[in-house]
Amino acid sequence: MDFFEALQWNNWKKLPLEVKNQLIQQILMYFVSPLKEITDLHVVEYAYAGIKCATFQMTIDDETFVFIPGTSEAILGWDLGVQGLTLSSWGLSWQPSNESAARLSE
């Protein structure tokens, strides 16, 4: 199994924690800029509708990220299943930019 195959959900869930730890280190090394500060890397276990996932949570430049193993049907923080947003949801109610984004635009 190659690197990207190991990151697919069907394979990820079968891997021992030691291998998952090695993979997350490689992900951070190759896909996150070395200029970013990575802190608070730890294992977390999530469960939704009877499906459990042991994965990693970390802070990158003061923002929390969770690694989601590859799947074409990931539901990320969405309680309405596969039902999409209505077009009216995309109104002018955008969230204000955070301080980090504001500093970058200056």
C-alpha cells in the first residue's frame, strides 16, 4: 500500500496508531509550510452514526485543524446529511474576516 492509499478511509481505519502517527508526520512535513507553527498535535476519536474514526487534531498558526482520512462522502460538521444548502443561504451574511486574514491583506 502506498502513501496515498494509506490515507483512504478504508485503509486508515485498519492501521495501527504507530503507523497513523508516522503518516500524519509525513503529511505535516510535505503539505504544510515550514513557516507555519504546528502545536498541540494529538490523537482524537470521533463518532457519528455509529462510525468511529481515530485521527489527529492540531493547531496550525493558532487555528485548529482535524485530519479527515480520505473519503468521497465526508460530512464535516453538517447535521443535515447529504441535503445541500438552499441558494438563499448564500446571501450577504458572510462572517467577518479574522485578524490573521486582515493582517495578510494589508
